Amino acid sequence: MKKFAVVLAGCGVYDGAEIHEATLALLAIKTQGGDYQCFAPDIPQHHVVNHLTGQEMPEQRNVLVESARIARGNIKPLSAFKAEDFDVLLFPGGFGAAKNLSTVAFDGPNAKVNPEVESAVKAMHQLGKPIGAMCISPVFVAKVLQNVKVTIGKDEGTAAAIEAIGAEHVKTGHGEVVIDETNKVCTTPCYMLDANIADIWEGAQNLVKSLMKN
């Protein structure tokens, strides 16, 4: 049984982890015979967005506390992650990946990556263990590893940012997975495309299947 470390970025597409992507990734892991432990950095969210109106709210929330909503409380701070205890590292998407786990949403190719996120990616890579990323998350994985092949779908601006980092971008459609065999990095576009929940389920299944094989 392969053990996945799934890193969440809060709860909700506009300021945290994309809930469909996170939940369907966890379901894909379990239905394919794997197991998982959720993690999140114990840090303040960049901001809080009202998901009904799209407006920023005058309050502060914590990424770990909000991520616990998706994990049903079974979550650990990312500082407790040990690469030797896991077979796969997986990042769902959502704006939180680009606002809380990194500054991709604001700084593009000049983005900074949360130190605990960067450490986790580097540790898994050094051990030759596979890393998966969904939606916008491949951008910060590329920022950490640089010479890697990834996909975010077809968005030209984001693809250009990936190329500026020094990585290679491959255009993809719904459910497709790009596999960098050398770096053991598997990525799929999810809601970076005009997708629905069935498309996300297809992508999650295919991504987990690819990660299981590496």
C-alpha cells in the first residue's frame, strides 16, 4: 500500500485548497489501494474571500485550521512531514496553492515558495520519490525543481511563467497527465481548464494512477 502525503492550502478555491480537487484526489488514492495523511503549513492565510460574492473579508484565518475542514480534523502541520515515511507527495490546486503555499498568484516566475513546502518537495525529490501536482500547483513545484516538465493545461500566461522559471510546459486537455520520468513529477490541469467535477475526477484518477506506477 502506497502512502501519500497530501498537502492542503486552506479550504475553498479562492483562498485555499480547491475542495473538489482535494477531495477527489483523496478518493482516488483510497479507491486505488493507497492511503494518505493530510498536511498543511501552520501559517496565516494570505486573505479570506467570501465564496458567495468573491469579495475579500475583513478577517484572518489559519491555513492548517481551515485545511482541517477538508481532512475532517485528521491533519498534521507540514513541519511534521518526513519524506522517509511516505511514498508520494501530492499537491491539490486552488488559489491557496498560489497565495499560501507560494506567491505565484502575485509574483509569477519570481514567486517565493513557503519554506516547508520547498523542503518537502526537495526531500522527496532527493529520495527519488514521486511528486504529484494539480491545477496551479505545478508552478511552484517547477519553481523548486526548475528543470522539470509539467502542465497547467493551456493558459498561455501561466505557461510562460513556467518557461521563465526554467521548466518545460506541455499543453494538455481534460484528464491528461504529464509525466516527467526523470524527476518523477506527475501533473494534471484540473480547474486551470474550463472543467466540471467529472473532469476533475478523471484527472484525479489518472494522476494517482500515474503516481502509483512511479
